[in-house]
Amino acid sequence: MNRNRLLWASRRGMLELDLLLTPFVKLHYESLCEEDKIAFEVLLEQDDQLLFQWLISRQILPDKSFCRIVEIIRAAHFKSDL
């Protein structure tokens, strides 16, 4: 998926998700390996409420294939907050 489409897909119905996902695409997506890029694109297909819960660690991820990309997004967000 090209960068513009990713930015569009990162704009969600929740401001909280926008604040996590849009900066991630702008600052970190290009540096991901192909496997992580694919995982991120699939992650964006998930429901906003589930995605939000996964990203703020309130719900255990049922699909282990998302664990790595969720951790990468969290680390990138917290690193940028420092």
C-alpha cells in the first residue's frame, strides 16, 4: 500500500487512534521490514474499538501475528513522547 493510502487508512473514527497511527505512518512505517509492513496493513483492517484496546494494552491480542506490530507501534509512540 502506498504512503498516501496508509495515511488515509490511519485516519480513524477515534482521535486517539489518529494520534497513534498517523504519526507512526509518517515517521516509522518506511523503516519496517516487509513482514511488519504487511502486519500493519492487516492491523488497519481491524475494528476501531478492538484496535484501540490492543494498542493501549487493555485487551489481550487474540491473534499472535499482531503482537510484534502492536509492540512496535507502542514503542514508537512512547519514544516520541519523551
